[in-house]
Amino acid sequence: GCNIDEEASGQAIWDQVLPTDNSADGIDSPAIRYSSAAVYHDDHVYITHGYLYAHESGSPTWLDDTWRVLVDTVAEPRWQRVAGGEGGGAPDGTGRGQLVPPARFGHALTSL
């Protein structure tokens, strides 16, 4: 993740606030993914669903997990799994009887 700061000159600059892959540090974090959705709400950035493409096998892994990270704090940001991650599999479009929406990609989020 990145954070936008404003320099004294008034120009915005990007600061990296989390490494791209922090699993080497023993910190649980979301998998790198394509076609996921993200939203900022109540000082958190949420990401959900999408897919991980395994280039070695040439096949996607559909993701059904949701993660959040607190970004407006002086403490070191940490990812937290909010829901999902148990299912995977290809999207079936029904979602009937599930507490977590089924795996999907190309969707959108909004904060109200």
C-alpha cells in the first residue's frame, strides 16, 4: 500500500507504508491479486476478492477473502483478514446460503 503526503512545496508525494509481500516477516497479508476491488472507509482500506494467476501452471485461483488495513495511524499498519478465504474455486454467480460472497472478479465497492 502507499500513502500520499504533501511536501512543503504543496506537491503530493507517494510513501510506501507496507511492503508488497510481508509474509517473510511472519505477518499475515493478502495475496497479490488481479481484478479485486478496494475502498477506503472509516480510516481503513479494504480489498476483496479477485484472482491470483499462477503463471507456472497457467491457471487462476479465485479468491473470496476480504482484508483491511488501518492507514490513518502513527502505528505500523497491519493487515487483518475480515472474512472469507475458505472457499476459492471458480465463481458460480449464485452465492445462495453463503455468509461471504462467492469468489468473483471485475466487481466494484463503494462506501456510503
